[in-house]
Amino acid sequence: MDDYRNEPNTFGWMVEIDPFDPEGRPQKRTALGRFGHEGVIFAPAVEGKPVVCYSGDDSQNEYIYKFVSAEPFHKATAGGWLLNTGVLYVAKFNADGTGEWLPLDITNSTFTAKAAAAGVSFASQADLLINTRTAADLMGATKMDRPEWGAVHPGTGEVYFTLTNNTSRTEAQIDAANPRANNATGHIIRWREDADKTTFKWDIFLMGGDVGTKTGTGDTAVTLTAENHFASPDGLLIDTRGVAWIQTDMSGTQQGSGPYGNNQMLAADPVTKQVKRFFVGPVDAEVTGVTLTPDLKTMFVNIQHPGDRSTPAAFTSNWPDGGSARPRSATVIVTKNDGGLIGS
């Protein structure tokens, strides 16, 4: 009880609670690995097929992961237990626009060969999962610019991930999927998995940055303007129509000064890449978390830590109460005056 050497190993797990069972015990989903999970993003469940979910490791030069359950999904009997067994993969983005999911599995011959070549051994799959980042290093996965939120397009099945920023990446470390050194403004990457589900095709959906920042080339290139430029994309949702909602999380002096102002939420068309600013958040606040009612007529958006550069003697924001009130996090409810669809 006095030995704290393993205390760090108790952090970094995905834990599931059932909001409809307040007396239920939280369940740690060990098979999803231990790292800086920003969250977990599920692909739509398909009857008779495995459950698939994705997670980003919210740190600079870390990885994107995918979990595939060992057991198939059946609506009549499905439960959280499906996340207890399966294979955890880590993403490798190749320079030619292809990619592959590399298994982190001590029974996989490729993994064991790479571990042996590096002189690293794992006592068990549990040992591997405790040291997920080390296992991903061994497999040669692609170090990303701080992967955070993801979203699966409900129609195409494409997966989108925000890469919030990475100011530690040097010129020598840039690659096709992370093409900027000192990437202070981030970007959004997307991929579509091949039929075998172990490989995929990827491209960069949008580059964050100041006015004039360009994504792509030729007729399909998109250039940011004063009406839609952004930095540090974080929160992400693709609604049932296919509209991509992008939320930003600038921090420190990047917010409120220079060209970017406050954090914001934007709407983007995945096909045309047209981007429009939806709203701007309060001073020194992160815009994070969004969902809509099934009829798409009511949106719920979280505003987190407004005035986060305040001091006890001087608040930089008094949102939402105004006046001289202490700033507080809150949820905003958005509807249209005509009762129509949000974003229409």
C-alpha cells in the first residue's frame, strides 16, 4: 500500500458509465489502451459486424488509434462488454495518401518481430496496453500534431480527426500527414477505409491558419478568408445531414490577440470544403462539445472556462451573467427564430 511506483499506470484509461443506471459501477475498458485519450468516437454499429471506435492521444507527436471488437454487434444483446476484447490498432499515414492500421497485439507475428528487434518484451497483452505508446513506437506509427476529436461521416463512413497544433515539430520532422513545422494553428485530416478495413486512403481536409491559408491544389484548393479562418481545431461533429461542425481551442496568448480573436465554431461541407463561421465564443473560453436533437432544430454547445486568464482581482470575462459576475462554464442552446434546421 506504500508503493506508489505504479500510480501513473492508473491514469490514461477509457472508463464507461451508464447515465441511466446511477447506481451502476464504472467499467474500465482496458482493451482500448492507456494513453491521453481525448475521447472515443464510434463508427455506426452494423448488425453482425464488430464494433469499431477511434481515439486520439491528446499530446504533441502522439498517435491515432482504432479498436475493433472481437465479438460482433447484435442490437438485441449488445452491451459495453463488447469493448473488453478485440484488437487495438495504431495508424500509419504513408506519403502517397495511403495508410494502414498496425496491430498492437503480442500474438501478432509482425509486432513480436519488431519488439524483438528493438530488444523490448511485454509480459502479456495487459503489459502492452499499460505501455500503449511504447508499443505504437515499436510499430513505426505516424506521430501526429496532437490528435484530439474525431467524427465518422454517417453517409460515406469517412473518418475525420482534428490535429489541434504542434509547435514542437521541426522542419526535419514534417511528413505528408503533418506538413508544417511549428504547426501552431493545426489542421484536420480524414480517411476512408478500404474493404479490408486494415488499410485506408487519406487526405488533409482543412489547414488551420490566417487569412490566405490554402488547403490542396488546383481547382479543389480552398483558401481561408476573414470570414472563416481559424486556429487550433478541437471539437468535431458531423451531423446526420453530413455538415461538419468544427470547434476551436486556442489557449494562452493565441486567443484574444493577433488575427484569431476568441475561440469559435464553424460549419463545413465535406464535399466542397466550404467553411462558414457559425459563432464566436466569449473571451478566454474554449468552445467544446456539441450535439443536436434528431430533428436538427436544437443545438447544444458547451462553453468551457470563460475568462481563463483571469486573476482574483481582475476577470477577463463575466460570461454568462454579465456585469461584474465571476465567469462560469455553461451550455448554450441554439435555435432558429423561424424554428427551422440549424445550419440551413
